[in-house]
Amino acid sequence: MLFQDSHHIFLYLFGDIAFVPIEVLLVSLIIHKMLEVKEKKAILEKLSMLVGVFFSEIGQESISFIRRGIFNTGKCFQIIRKR
């Protein structure tokens, strides 16, 4: 044999082979977590774009409508009390 000690060579070989499934599991879990983080980031980016489009198209008008209603609460309470 090349290294003259086949007993230790096979002992370490079987020890290394025994840990291959554990290493595969750990690597697959790490890759899975990385993909989850990437997917969540993409979803949040798309949601941010959707919110931006909403406020650029409809949101300003609805915010000004709500704001006018908040400043006119005195009138609203007077109308409610009269009824």
C-alpha cells in the first residue's frame, strides 16, 4: 500500500463517510434559509412598489379627503347633534 497503514486509512474513511449525510443536511438547510431570505426580500420589494403606485395614483387624493374630514370635525359634530 502507499501509506503502509490500511487500518487507519479505512477507519478514517468510514468515519468521513458516516458524516456525509449530516453535512448534506446542514448545507441544504443553509441554502434553504438563504433562498427564503432572498424570496422574502423580493416580496417586500414588490409590496413596496405596489404601495408606491397606490399613493402616487389614489393615495394623495384619499389622504387629502381624510384630512379635510379631520379638520371639519366641528361641523360633523354640529350636524350630528342637530339630528
